[in-house]
Amino acid sequence: MISYLEFEKPVAQLENRIAELRAAAEGDDVDISKELRRLEQKSADLLTSTYASLTPWQKTQVARHPSRPHFRDFVEYIFDDFMPLGGDRTYGNDQAILGGFARLNGRRVMLIGHEKGNDTESRIRHNFGMGKPEGYRKAIRLMELAGRFGIPVVTLVDTSGAFPGVEAEERGQAEAIARATEACLALPVPMVATIVGEGGSGGAVALASAERVLMFEHAIYSVISPEGCASILWRTAEKAADAAEAMKVTAQHLKGLGVIDRIVPEPVGGAHRDPRGAAETLGKVLGEELDALGDLSSEALREMREERFLQIGA
């Protein structure tokens, strides 16, 4: 069952009509194949035109869709031999940030990313993808391990932001995020980061300070959520759509500003309509990026990161 967003209601009505016609035609001698083809084409055209002109706020809704693929989905669809590694060797093992060794098209990589969960139980277990200090310290440990053994790092970013709770602050949330960002910039091996859903605040930057930053077509990336921005500027979250427009949160805006390097296309109707297809496209793009970075020295990689961040917005 597809969960339709508010702006998808016209598409939902057509697709429901198609489903009703199919159900009514079962066991009936009346040939309705021509009418079905007409409605299916109309539905496909409407879906294409709708997604070709999404507003920043609509893209925010797509990026948060509950059926959008998350870390474990990408592991299942495009990575092999995933060996999860846990713990920060200081406090505990954060389930919001996962990582470990994996293979991408035969190439060994260190895979790290946020996991939001796909149902109530798993979302609570993974804290809705909001990492705690031990999660970012785990990421640092895995990045340092990858650097020691010369293994490229791939990160999948999908978080509304780092966990803002009191216990996270007590354990040094800001320091952990800063150290993770530093670890990204200091890596002696290639690093490719992808914003696959939400890229929120420092919780996203801590896993995305790479020399190549990719972004799904309908993902978002910003210093604060549109609701948070609206609450500060207008004292009401109801202005979230205006905030999303002003903040330039979309992949298309961020590509123009130099914040990201490449936009990864999604299936028509968003990654939630075809998670496997979206993942396979990302796997191909990641392979191309890692191939391009493979022959660069550690010094060249660090200089490349420094240069790209200094040029943002220039």
C-alpha cells in the first residue's frame, strides 16, 4: 500500500479508480483493457508532471516519507558482506548511527550512516535517526579504522538532526559532532557522502564533510528544519513552507551554491515508490565516484576537501 502525500491526492484518486476497475473486471467478460491503459497513462503523466514541479516544502515531505529507503534498505539492495561494527569504546552502542565493513560491486568500503527505522518499534530503537554522542564517536572510530587499512568511506546521511536531549548534552554532543567533522576532513582515504533523505544540521555535516557530497533528487539538506526556522523567525511552525523556500533546502538549489557536487536521480514519484530502483541508481553513482577518487594521494584528497568547503557559496 502506498502512503500518499497531501499533494498526491489527484494521483491517488486515479490509482484508486484503476484498482476499482481491475477488481470489478475480475471474472467479467467485458473488456476494459483499453480504458485501463488510458487511465494508467493519465496517472503516469500526472505523477511525472507533479514531481517535475515540486516546491521545497513538498520535497521536504517526500524526503520524510515513511516508505523512503533507509540505511538497512541500501545495505540489502546494493551492498554485500556487510559486517556491522558497534560501540564507541567509551560509553555504548548508538543504534541511530550504524556502520561496518561492506562491499560495493566487489570493492571493500567502510559504510556508515543514519538509520531511522521503518515501523514504530524500529523507529524507537533507532531513535528516529537522531544520533547521540556515542554514535558520532563510533563513526569516528570506524573512519579511523578505514584510514588505517586504506579502505574508502561511504556515508548515507538521513537525520533531522543530532539528538537534542539532556543526556546527549551531558555526554558531549557538540564535541562529538565537531570531532566527527574533523575526522572526515582528515581522512587519508576517499570519502563519498550521500544525503539520501533529510540532512539536518550538524548531525548531518558530521557524516558529510567529504570531498564528494551527493544528494538524492528529492532529499533536503539544511542547517535547521523548516519548522524550526519558522518557529524562530515567525514564532509559528505554520510558516514552514515559506521557510523551506527561503532556506534553499533542495538538491537543485544546493548544487547551484556548491554545497553538494552531484544530484542522484530518483524513480518517478520518489524513492519511496521504488526503493530498489533508487538504491541501484545510487550504487552505480557511488561506484563512479569512488573510481574517480581511487588514484588520488592522501594529500590530494585532503586538499580537495579543503578547497570544496572554502568554495561553497563563492
